[in-house]
Amino acid sequence: MRITVLGAGSWGTTVASVLTRRDHDSLIWARNPATADEINAKHTNERYLDGFTLPARLRATPDLAEAAAHAELLVVGVPTGAFRATLESVRPDLHPWIPVVSLSKGLERDSLARMTEVIKEVLPGHPAAALTGPNLAKEIMAGMAAATVIATEDLTVATEIQRVFRRGLLRVYTNHDVIGCEVGGALKNVVAIATGIAQGLGVGDNTRAGVISRGLAELTTLAVALGGEPGTLAGLAGMGDLVATCISPHSRNRHVGEQLGRGRSLDDILAEMGQVAEGVKTVHAAVRLADRHGLAMPITRTIHRVVTGEITAVRAYDGLLRTHPAGHESDPG
């Protein structure tokens, strides 16, 4: 199959590598022509995957029209802030009806839309799916075992995409609950900032475990309010992705939180990273959704106050787990 992956960041490049090793004719679009040249000539992407060699058959292009015209399956791994504009740019050159798979975990800041909703709006007639789960790019590139979920309402389409992606130790499951899967993938980044702050402050593993557990409750509460199924958040797209993102030193969102906990400014942290930490943007949309549905979501709201500069990371942890009296554990908040 001819597959195009839009976005040559760490995860987009990893997915393109996996697909190439599955013997698909994979083409990756890199916004930066120098990155495309590096992938083609050196078979590396040092900025995002330092130390890894990419498949020699993987090709790259900086030409978005060429990338779109190549695709029999389109995989989109650009940051959520560029997701809509990128789809609008590829629309004229895209073959009709081909499936479009989102790798991007977040919510559109203005519309509050999930990425599959953006796909359906910009590319009507194209089956929309999301690939999500505890998928740290460098571990997958290193050949470590991992599990992921392909989520789309049409399980026939999901099964076909599952067949395309599965390879070796990468186990691919299907799920019809797109809402639950995408909300889990988006909100876990916010909780990862919170647990990162805990790591930076050195407040202890008990606190971090409490934040992760109550963070999972918030993910579930929001997903259900939007029409998702609670069981989804107990699986790979919820708990699995949440744990990986909160504990891994490879997690960008955890890193942001850890640096905030050490007293650094958000602007300095992001400038130094040179990469997108989706939780910083997603938290704005998450708070608006919480307001719309009358949800407490104290962890999300606290991280929003930290990100906007209203309170410091230290002050956040003064009351993050006790913003109001604790009720039954099954209750939200």
C-alpha cells in the first residue's frame, strides 16, 4: 500500500518507519526541506530520533502536494495547532475516500474539536480514525514491545487499518469508542504535566500516584460527558497511555511539568525543548469543556492556572489533592 505520513517529528517518523518495515511504500512529509534531505540521504532524523537509523526504503519530501497525491492511506502526525491547516492544504491533491488516521493527541483550542472531528469537517467522505495508546517513539524504534489502539466507528475499516499497522512486537487493537480514545489521549498530557511538577518538587511517589489515579477519574468524567464509554479509559487509550506519559523520562509533557516544579518559566522550558508539548495547549480547551458540562476537574483546572501564570507550581501542590472535601472515590473531582 502507498502510505503518506504527514509530520516528521519523533512519532510521525517512528510510524513511517514501522510502516516501511511492513513493506509498505511509505512517504513522509517534512515541513523542513533539510529534514527531508537528511532522511533521504542519511536515513536519520537526528533532531527527533537521535541515535536511530531509519529504513533505507523510507522516502521523504518537503512537497505537500506530492505527499498527498502519493497516499492510499493518509496518516497525520502534525501538532494539533497545525492539524486543520495541513488538512486544508492536502485536500486538493488527496484521492477521494481514502482513510485518514490521526496520530495527534489533543484538542483544537478554538473549536474544542477532537482531531477525527476536524478530519470529518475538512475532508468529508474520508473515513477518520485515531491511533492512540502508550506509544513512546524511542522505545518502539528500539524494538521494544508495545500495544496501540486504532479507533474508528466502523470496525470493518478499523480491522483493515489494524492489518496495515501491526508488525512484530507492536500489537494493534481496535476500538469503536473514538470519543473515549481521543479524550484519553488528549487529557493524559495535562495530567502528565501535573505528575511532572510533582517529580520536580520532590513531593513523593504517593502524591504522584494520587495525581495519576485522580487524573484518570478526570479523563473518564470528561470522556463520558462527551459521549464516550467509561471502560475505554481503563484500557490502553486511557490508563495505559496515562501511566506511560506520566512516568517516562521520554515524555515531553512530564518534562515540562518537572521543569516547572524546579521553578523555571514555561516560556524558557518550551524554547529550550524546540518541540510541542500538547498538554500546554490542550488544557485551555479542556477547561472550557469542563465549564460547558459543569465538571469539577480540579487537576485540569489547577494546571491551567499554572500554565497561564496565575499560580506557581509550588502553590499548585499546596492544594492540588484537596481543593474540596473528598467524597466517595467513584465520584468525580
